[in-house]
Amino acid sequence: MRTPIIAGNWKMHKTLAESVDFVRELAPRLEPFAGVERIVCPTFIALAATADALRGTPVKVGAQTVSHEEKGAFTSQIAPGMLVGLVEYVIVGHSECRQYLGDSDELVNKKALAALNAGLKPIIAVGESLEKRQAGAALPFVEGQVRAALANISAEQMAQVVVAYEPIWAIGTGLNASVDDAVEVIAHIRATVRELYGEAVADGLRIQYGGSVKPDNMVAYMSAPDIDGALVGGASLKVDDFTKLVELAAQAKGV
Ligand code: PGA
């Protein structure tokens, strides 16, 4: 069985002190749900202190992006090697990075490969715009993103990869995708991975849904066998909500 995975993407929220206070409160609350992989993704400036505060707890840390370069004259960027020892996961290809920071499909692929080569686990985010969905092009568009993001990633490396399906129109808008729509795209992502890597890799790949996930819609998503967890923005910023999401995931998946 695939281990359910819930990651909180804090985006540009919480100062260093707020991040540390938050996880000190969160970690004991999440302790009972050992069957769910639990991750927080703070801002870069809070990563080290948050990772310190979480050492010895079951809550893991992820970064929100990473450079594909190892080092050099890349002002403002953070190399994969700099994250080693601090984080286990790194989100790549979040739609906000694609939209505001120029993360193209090719760059997302380079970042995923760079993360894997450094021993980090990429959470590769994909998802269509409202325009694409309304044009009936969601499935081929997301398939294209998946194929591009996975170029040159080996079948062995795929064991370290997580994919997050996040329709752009559902992020931070309160307009969550229907479970049927999410399941349709996620099944298509898995079918694409099956075609690329075969049955075993496709069956083992964890695919999250993301986009306005909240305690009151969590059970519906997690009850779908093909949805293995959630990438959560807004609702991950409150200890009660995040705890509830993890609790509901554990219940729905029976872990
Ligand atoms: P949201 O964000 O839960 O606030 O919609 C999800 C994300 O961007 O990962």
C-alpha cells in the first residue's frame, strides 16, 4: 500500500519565530498518526530552525523550491546540496513558481533531477489553468507536464518522486476540484507513468491532490483510492486545521 502523504506548503507565510512556534505546537498533535507521512514546507529563512525544532519528531521538512545548479553566480538561489540535512522533500514546479518565477517544464525537470541527484525527494507539482480546463484540454496538458518533468528520471529514482496534481484555478481560491475531476486527472497521470515506467512504478507512485483542501472536503478526496494525500496551502497554516487534515487522512485510508 502507498503511504499517505500530507504536505503543508506555507508559501510566503510565517516568520522564523512563528514557524518554530508553530511546529513546536504541531509536532505533538501529529504524533499519533504514524501511518501518514507528515511534512511542512516553510520559507527558506525558517528551514534550518524549523528542521532543528522538528528533529526527533515524526514531522518532516520540505523546501518550496530549489535551484537546478550546484553552485555559482546565481544570486538569490539555493542549491540542492545546501538543503541536504535540513529537508527530505522539495516542491518543484509549483504553479506559482511556474507563473511568477519562470519555472518552465524544462526547468522543473532540471530541478527534479538536481534534487534527486542530491538525495532529496521532489514533490513535482502539475496542473492546468481554468482556460485549459474549459477548453477540454486538462488531460493532455497535464500529461505533457508530467512527461516533461520526468524526462531522464530513472525507474529507480521514481521511488523517491511524489507528484502533486494542483489545478491552478483551485489554488487559494476556495474552488476545489470535484473529486471526480481530481480522480480523472490523477488516474491519467498514473496511466502516463505506467506507459513510461511500467506497472510497478506506476502502482508505487504517490500522487497528491492540492487546491483548497480543507477539513470539510478532505474525507472526500482521501476516500478515493487513487489519491494518496494532499499538498495544502491555506489550511496548513493553522495547527487545528492541519492536525484535522492528517487525522482525517489516517481515518479515510485506514492507517
Ligand atoms: P491552497 O494551496 O490549499 O491554499 O489552495 C495549495 C497549494 O498551492 O499548494
